[in-house]
Amino acid sequence: MTVKKEAKEPFEKSLEKLEDIVRRLESGEKGLEESLKLFEEGARLSKQLTQQLEGVKERVEVLVKEGKDKLKARPFDEENG
């Protein structure tokens, strides 16, 4: 038996979906059940996007070069990032 990994969408596409969900919820035109389903999907997307951003942040920290060939992990500067 093989375990199938969930294919991740590109970050931008997931972000667009989340933005669409927010617009639909803010419109107030959906009923309670549909709004709850949209909220759940938005929460899932938000968690996925946060995980992707954390992964990118870790990669950036590792790739910050100090000197000629030395790599040194340094926190990402969120204010200037």
C-alpha cells in the first residue's frame, strides 16, 4: 500500500483562493452553513500558507552569506524584509 502525498498548490494560487474566501465571507451573502465551510477552508489555507512562509524563511536564514564561502544562519529581518 502506498501513501499518497497531498499535492501542494503554488503559494500564489493558494493565496488567491484565500483572498476569494475572505471576499465571499465579507460580503455577508452566504448562509451560516456555507460561511462555516468557507471559514474552515480559509483556516486550512491560512495554515498551509504560514507553513510555506516559515519554510522559505528558514531557507533564507541558511543562505545568508557571511564572508567568502561561509554560511551563517541569521534571523530574517522582518522589518526590512
